[in-house]
Amino acid sequence: MFSLSQASPAQRVLLGPGALAELRFEVDRAELSRVVLVTSATLSAASGLVQATEAMLQGSHQATFSGSG
């Protein structure tokens, strides 16, 4: 069974045009060292957006969960 524990609430949500370009800044601003990307299986399979996001996260990216609809 999958379980999830969240230590602190999200500080910011990025979405829409230009959001990917802001991602590295936000990760650095929040001093995050471990980032998990959550996406739908459809988006993960249909575009290069997930791969571009993983690349943008560089050394901070720990995992991608794409098991949701």
C-alpha cells in the first residue's frame, strides 16, 4: 500500500505558461534538496513535458510518480 507523509505545506503552486521556466528559481528559493514530481500517467506518456521538468530539477529530482489517472 502506498502511503505519504507531508512535513510541511506547499508554499507555492506554479501553473500555466512560463511555470516551467520559474521552477528552478522556486526550488532554489525554498532551499529544496529532494523534489518528487507528481503527474498523470496520460501526461507522462503523451508529451516531453515530464522529461523537461525532470531535467529542470537537475540534482534535486528524486522520483516521478505517474500512477494517477
